[in-house]
Amino acid sequence: MKWRLRDCGGVGIVGMEVKRDSRDPIVVIGAGPAGCTFAALRALRGDQVVVFDDEKRPSMLVGESLVPAVVPIFRRLGVEDAVAGVGTHKPGVSFEAAEEGVIHFNFKSVGKLLPNYSYNVDRPAFDDVLRRRAEELGVRFISKRAMVEAGDGDRMLLGADSRDAAGIAEDAEPFVIDATGRARVVARTLEIPTERGERNDVAYFAHFENFEDVAVEPGQVIITALRDGGWSWRIPLPGKMSCGVVLSKARARELGETPEDRLMEVLRSDPHLESVTREARRVSDVAVYTNYQLIAERASGANWALLGDAFGFVDPMLSPGLFMALESAQILDTQLEAHGGRTAVAFESYQAEVMDWHCGWKELIAYFYDGSIFSLHAAGKQVTEILNGGFIPKRIEAHMNYHIASMASGGRTRSRYSRGLLRFMRKHGMWNVPEPKVFAVR
Ligand SMILES: Cc1cc2nc3c(=O)[nH]c(=O)nc-3n(C[C@H](O)[C@H](O)[C@H](O)COP(=O)(O)OP(=O)(O)OC[C@H]3O[C@@H](n4cnc5c(N)ncnc54)[C@H](O)[C@@H]3O)c2cc1C
């Protein structure tokens, strides 16, 4: 999966004039996970925060499977028990490519780096947990669509209605946070250029009861490459299974007229899915997502910043989305604190860090799409088998598995060493094993 991003540094903020007064209110647009997390973190620091939300959240939302790196953020916000109450324990993820291309990752293999588990969550209930926490911390929510317009000098202005609703004084200049997800209200208003990924996929998903349980362990997420192109997810939720398929738009058109037809046709025709869905009953509508691989070239400006999907989203296969929503909020909060408030250096550091995260995810996810992760896994097992399980081959295999699992968990995704190790092993470590293209997701 190639991206056109010219480099991983984005566009510099050189010469940007930034207001230093941190007493002006913070206006967050969008009460999704990114917006609520940032609002809660700033409220914890004593800032006045107002969050606008258009209350248009659909009942079926993707973003149900979380990586372990979100758990420390839950602990920081004091919401882990509440999240556990709306989800299932997630011990790991299994990836199935071709017959011999099966990898079971258990988060225990990431050792002490991160919690050894994560959660699969009922998404609207999860969003409510974060919102309630922000409310408890004194954040004010306004149920209204926020109106914005471009001002002079790279500034973002709030419309008069929105200013009034938020009670912002005439001489105050709010710090505007775009956390509107794919609506990308600020980014669109300022016409910030974006880079798109090369996959032209569409995702269909729904909730089911009576899925046959083939899980390696309860709560294990299963990602399967589909025989006729694309891939599917199975995410165990409390009392039901979330199942989605991700296909090229061209393939989807061949499968029927409606989203329901297309999803059900994949479940009927793919051998992996057919065997587990014979008795399954759909208990929700079918939701559709398209054109989601998109990253903005800038993450902040004179009095604004982009968080979560409003800044960018790489791809759903490894579930980085909610982690990036929460982590981008955490990074912005930390950089503001470290660099004296809304300064150019705080914004520049924020942008560099989120760009680097996206680069790490892009590189890792590309190895799953092109099949190299499966060839590497096969190579590691082969060395251990050939040398009859000796100490050194076992250590090499465990070392590789540790780095892949901890990158996919969100712990070492950006690590220079882990990324370098994977690049090196892809180049020099795969002999006498099936080529990556055997396992590639078409
Ligand atoms: C097919 C697919 C599968 C995915 N699966 C996963 C997964 O398993 N795990 C995972 O971690 N991530 C997954 N993701 C990604 C994840 O869903 C997103 O990354 C995450 O929801 C981003 O959160 P956010 O807070 O940035 O935005 P959102 O969750 O989109 O929240 C934005 C909020 O802003 C509000 N809003 C919009 N415009 C306005 C306005 N003008 N005024 C006021 N409010 C406004 C919206 O109503 C919404 O409440 C998936 C994505 C796709 C496409």
C-alpha cells in the first residue's frame, strides 16, 4: 500500500505568527473520542473548554477494536473500568492470509512495554464514557453544529452564532480544535491539502448474533484475507459479533445492488466466512465507509489544531484509529504544556510527532497488505524448525515476534530500531519460504 506523502515531516510552520495568550477559551468542535479526550486533558490542567457537537452520531460506528496503547490513556483519564463495562477483554489479534499464513498475536508477547490486553467496545457507549468524564471535569458541551470561517493570517474564526453560544468575549481569540472526524470542518474551510492512500476500498459492516465461535481465545479479533480480494474483520462485542468486509469498489459493485446484498454475498461466498456465519443472524443495519485513507499536510495553524481523523487516518486493518484520536489529543496537550502554551514550537512539535506516528502505521500496515509479515513469520518458524528449536533460533523468532506485536500494539510503532529490523529482515531474512505475494491482500 503506497502513499504519495512526499516525506514524513509534513509542511513546516516556519514564520507562523502564534498568539501566546493561553487564557483565551478552548473551543473543541466534535465530541468524538479525540475531542472529548483533549477537552478532558485540558480541563484537568484548569483550562476553560467548550465542546460543540452536532449530535449526528450514527448508531453504527466503526472503531470497535482497540490496541493496547490506548489503555494507559484510559488510566490517565480515570476511565478504564467504565470502558471495560462497555466492552470485551481483547487478548490479541489473529491474521489469516492463505492456508499456511496464520499468525496469532497475543498481547502478552509485548512484555512489560504496555498492558498485555486491550478492549473491543460498543462504540457509541465508549464515546459516552469519554464525554461523561469530560463533563465531570467541568467541560461545557453545546449541542449545536459549530460554524467557522477563515480569517486573516491563517486564523480560524468562529461564526457569530457559535461565539454567542459559547459565550466568548469580543476581544478573545479562542483556540479552535477541529475534532470533527471525517467532516474535517477546519481543514476543509482552510483548504488544507491532503495526501490519500492508494487503496480505493469500501467497507460494509454489521452486528450479528450466533456467529460460530472459532476464536483462539475469547475476545480475540480475527482479520482474514478474502479469497476473491479484500479482507474481513471479526470483533467480539458484548453479546454479539461485529463483522465487516473491506473490498475494492469495483469488486463491491459485482456483489449486488445494496450494501446488505454486498455484505451478505461475501459472507456466503468466502470459504472462511461461510463456515462461521451459516447460523448467524444480522441484528443491525449495514453501515458503509469509503475513501478513508487521508492525511492532511498540516496539523495546526495560528489559532487552530487538527486532532484524530480530522487530521488523518491511515487504514483500519490494524485498528490504529481510536488510539491515534486519543494519542493526538495527548500529544497536543503535552506539547502545549512543554512549550509555554500556543507557541509555534508547540505546534511544530505536535505536527512532527503525529506525522511520525502516521508514517509508522503506514509502513507496518503496508507489510500486512503486501504479505511480507506472513513470509517473515514463516521464515522465523522455519529457522527454529531447521535448527531443531535451539536457543539462538528461538530467541531470533521471539525477538521478531516481539517487535511486530509491539509495533501493532502501538508501543513500538514509531521505533527506529523496530522499523529498521523489519526492513532488514524483509530484505535479507526471507529465504525458502512462500513469497509475500502469496499472502498479499488484493
Ligand atoms: C472501515 C473502518 C473501520 C475502522 N475500525 C476501527 C477499529 O476497529 N478500531 C479503531 O481504533 N479505529 C477504527 N477505525 C477508525 C476510527 O473509527 C476513527 O479513527 C475514530 O472514530 C476517529 O475519532 P475522532 O474523534 O477523530 O472522530 P469521530 O469519531 O468521527 O468524531 C467526530 C465527531 O464530530 C462531530 N461533528 C462533525 N462535524 C461537526 C460540526 N461542524 N460541529 C459539531 N460537531 C461536529 C461528529 O458528529 C462526531 O461526533 C475504522 C475506520 C474505518 C473507516
